[in-house]
Amino acid sequence: MMLHCAYFDLIYILGPLLAIATIYRVKFYRQVRYSYPLTQQCLNHGLAQKIPYTTIFSLLRFGTLLSLLFLVLRPQWLDEKSYVNVDGVDIVLTLDVSGSMQLLDDPDDQRQRIDIAKEEAIRFIEKRTNDPIGIVIFGREALSRCPLTLDKMILKEIVGSIELGSIDPRGTWLGTGLATAINRLRTSQAKSKIVILLTDGQPTPPEKIEPPLAIEMAKKYGIKVYTIGIGNEHGGYIRNPFGMLAQAQEEGLNVALLKTIAEQTGGIFFRAQNQSDMRMIYDKIDSLEKTSLQTTVFHNYYEAFLNFIWIVLLFFGLELVLRLFIWRGILS
């Protein structure tokens, strides 16, 4: 454990101010003093003792100010070798943002598929506290929105900001999206590497990388793929120009392909027809992917404020005791 100040740069402002105040107090500040001949006679004959109370009070106040300055710098204990238990899993969430993700599946739930997918993805991110997670989205192209990171605030912000139309929504490049996610995990040294692939449609050929090639890539790099097919068997709904729900015309899921991707890479295929299904699927994946190990986390900070506040109270309390009980009535 070593001491570290989070706001150390403030020393360049507060330090000179304290120095100026100290110089002014020592060199230029003068109090009114009264001289009594009897006092000097008592001192000369050893009948009285000269006590440097002014110097003592000044030193105590200086110590109090110096301690307060130190607290303003926000002292922290830096544990350079903290060991924590982590799950040892690198994860890439791969989300379909094609046009069909604007459909809704439950007439009683007016949210679009993409909104439910985003909400449950954020909930999953919150649960995987110590796992690096990346984000890939795909439509008629694929885009890596975020590399593997432990910054959950950034991840949740990115997922929450995903909108249909951010990339070309006129297709579903499933194989290319999967390959993009695999590329993010290609150099990972984690014990377990997984892709969670969520889609609601058929692949749109021709792709840059077709699904069979993406499967071979996943197998080569030891990446497990969990596939989630969103949408019910009867198709989704869309609002017509009059605001009424109407059955949408869509191709539907390629269940056989999603099962093949999962089975050949060691994952599992899931079918999500509503938000409840989606939540149970993410919870299931969360429970399956637990590879506990101990790892070193550098720069773990612990607030040291309470440790040092006692120094301030000591200086202040000592001056108070001297002023009220020992040297009462003495001004400094």
C-alpha cells in the first residue's frame, strides 16, 4: 500500500497561497503588545517564566492548515497488487439492427424489438461486472461499436444510443456481423471467449463473409457462439399509417442456421418471443459462463480521508485545550 493524491495538481495553487499566508504572518503581521516594568523585573529575578504561547499557537494553526490542504488533495491508499476473483470470460454482444427490428411481437407491449434487445443487453452488462465486453452491430453492413472494455458505463451508454438507421438497415449480414465479433476476440487470452448473436431475420446474400466461413473462424479461435432468434412464429406487428397494428410481412428466422452456428461452436440456440424470454435467455447464458479465476488488478484505490482527518482534529483540539484551559484569555 502506498499513498497517492487524486488531486495532486491543486498543490500548485494551494501551496503558494499557504506560503504567502505564512510569510505574511511571520514577517509583516504585528499584534498590539503591552509592556509592564513589573513583568520584566519578575523575569529577571526568576519569579516568572516566559512562555512562547504565540509561537505555539502559530505552529498549531499552521499544522491545521497544512493538514487541511493535504485533505483537499484527496489522499488515497494505492494497492498496486489487489487480487480479485473474476469470471475470466471475454464477451462480444452482436446485435441485429436491420429494418425488421422495428417490429413488435406482443400487442400488449408496444416496444419495438430493438428496444427490448437494448434493455436486456444493458441488464446483462450490469451483471458481468468483471468481464470485458465488446459491442458489434450489423444490418446490410457490420460495425464494431466498442472494443472489449471493462468500462460498463461506456458500454451501457453505447448500447442505449443504438438506433435503427445508424447503418444500412436494408438487409441482414449475419455472417459478416459474426465475423466482425470473432475478429474482436481473435487475440483474446481469456479462458472463455463467447459471442452472443441476436437476430430476427434471414441472412441477406451476398455477404462479405458468409455464415459457413464465420463458423469456421469461430471454431479456429475457440470462440463459442450463443444465438438468439427474436420474434414469434406468427411474425411481428407494425403500425399502419392510421396507427393500427397490422401483421408485418417478413421472412422470419432461419432457425436451422442459428442452430448450426450454436451447435458447431459449442454454444446454444435460444428463441425469444418476448421480453420475458429474452431475460431468461440472458440469465441462462450468465449462469453457464462462469469460469472463476483470480487475477491481479492494478491501481486499486481506497479513500484515506478518515485516516488523516484525525491529524486535523488533533491540531485543532490541542489549540482549543490550551486556549480554554491552560492559557485562558491569551490572544494570539
